[in-house]
Amino acid sequence: MAELTPNITPPDWIFGTKGGTKFGKLEPAEGSAGASSQIPHCPKCGSEKLWRDGQRAIYSEVIQRWLCKNCGFRFSDPEQLAAFRSMMAKLQPKKEENKHIKSNADKLFTRQICVTETKNLEPEQIIKQVPERRIDINGKLVQFAWKMQQEGYNKETIRGGSSCLRQLMLRGADLADPESVKEVLAKEQKWGQNRKRNVINAYTLLLKFDGKSWTKPKCPVTQKFPFIPTEQEIDALIAGSGKKNAAFLQTLKETAMRSGEAKRLNWIDIDYERNVITLNAPEKGSNPRMWKVTSTLIEMLYALPRKNEQVFTGSLKSMKTTFQKNRRRLAQTLQNTRLLRIHFHTLRHWKATTLYHQTKDPYYVQHFLGHKSLKSTEIYVNIEHTLFEAGANDQFTVRIVEKPEEIKELLEAGFEYVCKKDTLIFLRKRK
């Protein structure tokens, strides 16, 4: 893989903890062989810009590992390593010189043995094959992530692409050989169709950065209908969750945001006076959106502590873990295993299906979800036709009004416009 030299300094979230660019004393770890007096230079390129890349445990000693920001070379702290070797050398007893079996000067015999020829009993030398240097996975992934950042990809896309390449390398694929990658993809049976497609796209992007190309293996993705829970099941999960997760689930339910979009929501995006939430940082190239939400959601958000600019603090991974624990507990308490099929993204599917059932307008649902193409929204039309059997539940309450005040009042109550005849306006609402 060609060197991908970044023009900008990558942020901390790409890899590891920043080691710093200035020299400074490091506190030695307790019981360690001795901490380095200053941040070392890269033994490969001599750069001072390093990342701390974990620690290496040898017996009871802990040695700092470093990753070069310039060339991606990973190495152990030389001073700590030298101190450890020196300490081990003092503890090791002096080894006696190896003697051949046929040299018996140090043994006493009481009898004589007459031989004319003796075989050379010197042990045969065992030739050990030293394995080739393991590919520096972290260095390649850091370079790939930097290049993606320069090309303008967002954080989640960069993390996803790096994860795909890491899985390929851990399974023995040689990223310099497309045939090796195809072999791993053919053998990997645990990956689903979507995962394989993402891995193929990530490797294609890597080759593009390297000025190369390949013939992508076929990976057809079969579209499946998502699971659509009932509103009562969603409300049960919200009621059984903690304050933060309950507000997060209510936000997903009312706005149909993706979990990553809701996680990046800032306090400045919430208008408490008008009950409006604005999304200006959508994912997957979606359009920005605004929603009129209920006062219930506004009160739940207002009750959260304001620790920083973001509404939902902590990591999305920890929120998912907490949600899964509550989900298992509620599924057992309520004796409803359908709850185990509900994920954060399930609420987006539920809202889209419900919204189309209420409006029968796919374009409105498209704009509500932020889809660039109507094709992404058409799946909910099929789901709605199946779940809400046409004609079975299509019972309406009809109102005929004439005055603008009455029209406004009924529209705010959930009625929808049907038609107009003379001065009369016909509105309806599902029962």
C-alpha cells in the first residue's frame, strides 16, 4: 500500500490517545522496569509526533507502546525496554558452557572402554524459521482513516470503513492482493449480505486511494421488510427505561431520527417556546429536517442535566447496552418476546409506516424522513398495505366546515383535507 501522507493532523477519535509533540517527563508505572524520561523518536523515520498505543505487559513489567503519526510504525519504548533487559540480565544466573556428550573430562570412571571410532554425538542444530514481520494493522488503518477524512467522509463512515479493513486483515487477507481479499470473502460465512457489501466498498475505496482497481465480487443484497412493533410495545419500553434513555426513545419515536443523528443533537437545536426540534447534521447524505414535537417530549428533554452542548451525553454504545438490558428485563416481566426485536432504528420504521397510514402521502413521508429518493420510502407503502388491511380499518370521522376558524381548529385536531364544494370544506380523520 502506498504511503498516504496526511496534510492535516487527525483528531483524537481516529486512533489512540495523543502522545504529544513536546518532550515531557512520563511518570513510571508502579512496579515497571522504568519509565522513559522523555517521549522517544520514531526509530523508523525519526519523527517526534507519536500516539500512545496501549501498553505491553512482560511478566510483571509494563512497557509503553508508541505509534508514529508520520509513518504509522508501532514500537515499544526503547528506554523502558532497555531497562527491562538490563534487569533481567542481572537476575539470570550464568549458564555453563555447553559440552559435547563425548567430552567426559569432568566425569570419573572406574573401568576402561576401548573404541576405535566414536560417532559424533554433538546435537544437531535446529534451524528455526523466523516468521515474517506481522503487518502493522494499526498503521495502515490510521493512514486510511486520514485519507478518508481529507476526502470529507464523516466520522461514522470512517469508523465503519476502518472496521471492515481490520476484519479483512485479521482473517488473513493481504490488502495488496485483491485475490486474497476475494478468498477471505468467499470463505467467510458468518457475514451477512450487508456486511460483505460494506467490506467490498471499503476495500474498493482503499484501492482507489492507492491508484488501483479490481473486479468486485458479486454480492446481491436482498431487501427484507423490517419488524414493525405496536405503539403500546414502544410505550412500554419508554416507560421502563431510565430518564436519559426514555427521552432518547421518545425523540426517535416522534421524529424518526437515526440514533446517530439524535445522539449529536445539541441543546441549541431545541426550541422550547415553539416545541420544535431542528436537525442540521443528518447522516447518510439526508436532508436537514425540522419537527413539531409534543410537549411531553419537550418536558422529558428539559429534565435532563446540561453537562455540555450535547443533549445526550456519553457514548451511543453505552446507551445501546443499557437499552438492551432494560429490553430483556421488560420482555421477561411482560412475557412479550416481541420486545427483543425492537432496536433504536425500529422506531424509525414504525414512524414511517404509521405516518404513511395517516397521510397516504409518500412524498410527505419522504421529506419527514429526509430521504433523497422516493425509492427509499416505497417500502413503507407495502408494509402499510399489509399491516393496515385496506378497507378493514378505514373508518373516518367526517366534518364539513366553512369558516376559517373551524378549519384551523379541525386541522390542529388531526383532520385532513379531502375536497371542497362551493364554499364547503370536507375534512376527515381516522377513527
